[in-house]
Amino acid sequence: MTKRKFGLGLSLVLAAGTILGACGTKDDEKATTGSEGADTGTTETKDFSIAMVTDVGGVDDKSFNQLAWEGIEAFGKENGLKKGDGGYDYLQSGSDADYLTNLNSLVRRDFDVVYGIGFLMEEPIGTIADQQPEAQLAIIDSIVDKPNVASVMFKEQEGSFLAGVAAALMSETKHVGFVGGMEIPVIERFHAGFVEGVKAVDPSIKVDVQYTGKFDDAALGKTTANRMYSSGVDIIFHAAGGTGNGVFAEAKERKTKDPNAKVWVIGVDSDQYDEGAVGDTNITLTSMQKRVDVAVQTIAKEAMAGNFPGGKTVTYGLAEKGVQLADSRGAIPQDILDQIEEFSKKIIDGEITVPETVE
């Protein structure tokens, strides 16, 4: 490694951060790199580079991976970097088996910081950290206790609590749903928060919960949503990555067939408003955002300044503006928004502690 720099500063001071890593390989035929070429934001290129590995959801999952890549792109353009070696890039994985290979590939290509996206990257990141002690690695949604790994966690349960409050106050059928991907701690935090938020408004409201076991199966997400809507659910909150795209597809199909259909989707990670467009209307009620894009840039800025936060874990919640509900664009009335804000203040002030697991 010719450019690795470990600084003395070990703090993350920007709010709304998170680290995302993702999978993909350069040479493995199952993986693909991003589109060729990129516009630069300045005329001067700095001697610094960053890259990420997506999970199987892909860089265009309209969610977690895509938000991370947008953060990396924004950092690259802001600093006059070009896409590719010596600038910024990503590798995309076809399966979990690609994670280790893809992370190792980016490290060998001498990127200054390599991000691994998601809980499933924990073991591969730990392995690469031991094998390449000079590499600067970052992971989101898991903690890897290594001196050359920066770990970022989110209080998804806090933002999801607000999503549950919104769903409970907006539901006309008093029957809402949650669609999760794999049963792993990060998704369980979404699940727990949502259920607690609904319960805080009206314990009698029924909450259907379905885990699909996948983050990359839109067809499975669609059939799961179909069953829920058919049973009387009128609002579904998904935390299922690319599988959640199928939830949107089902809701939009129903709204297209019947403009009066009472179906809503609460998106996840990024603001998924555009995914809910149906002609002149929209079925996205709101989205529970995790500011992964800001976190990726935060870590990169720290590292470029010589202050890579290796060995540290930072956790972001409502108080740090790391999670939040997206603008509903008028779908949620002001009186309900005011109630949601009251719950938010209670969480920030410590009056409400949202559990990380379903109690």
C-alpha cells in the first residue's frame, strides 16, 4: 500500500452518518463494475480514492446500496476524482460468496477506503482487516472490532417507530403490514420499532409481519404484498432491499386497476417517493431514511484529512439526524405530522426508549 494514512483523530463529528459497503468482483464473471466514465466536479484531482462493494441487491436497488453509491459519487465529483482506479468505484456481487473476493480486489487495487455494505459483510470485512492490516475499511450495520475498521450503526428502531406511528394514524382498516428481508439484527430493529410505533398509537391495530428471507427477489416481495393487501392491510412498511421493489409493484398495480384503492407503501433507507408514482398520484406514504450517503462521505472526508476513525464505532439515531421520515409530499395531513413530531421529541428527550427486538 503506498497511500494508506492513519490519522490521530478518531471521532466522527458530522451528524446523519453511516457506512455502507457492498459486494462485487472485478474479475469474477458473476460480478459487474459500474458504468464507465464519470463527470468530475472540479479541475483538480486529489490523491485519494474510495470504493464500495454492494450486496446482492445491486447498486441500483433504489435503497441501501444505491444511497451508498450516491454518496461515493458525490464525494468523488466534489473532489475532482474520476471513476475507476485512483478515484472512486464499486464492485457488485452476484452472491454472498463474492463478498470476500470483491473486498480483497478493491484493497489490492489500492483504494484508500473500502466500504462493505451491510451486516452480511461482517465476517469478510474482519478477514480482510486481518489479512491487510494497512487497509482502511468501513462497514455499516455491524461492528468489526479491528484497528483498521470503522464501524457505523443506526438506531433503525427509532425511525421505524415514527413509521409505525404514521401507519397507525393513517390506516383506515386498522390493519397494517411489515415486510422484512432476512431475519438479521438490523432488520429486526426495523420490525421492532414499527410494531412499537403502531402500539403507541393504538394497541388494537393488527400488524402482519412477513420475512421473505431475501433482499433481491422483487417477485417474492410482490406476492407477499399481494397476500397482505388481499387480507385487508392498507399500509405496508418494507425493509427488504430489492425485494421491497415488489411491494411497490403490487401497490401500484392495484392503484392502476382501481384509482380508489386504499394502498400505501412506506419505503426504506432512501426517499422512495419516485418508486410509488402511479400517473398523477403516488402510493408512497413516506420513507424511513438512513443517511448512508452522508455517512459514506463523512468517513471519506475524515480519512482524506488523515483522521480515519479505525477501531471506532459510531451510532446514529433521531438525535443525530441519522434516521428520519421523508417528506410525505402532502400524503400525511399536518395534524398527523404534528403528532409524529411529538413522538420524535419524546424519543430524543429520552421519554421513550424504543426496543431493538420485538418484546
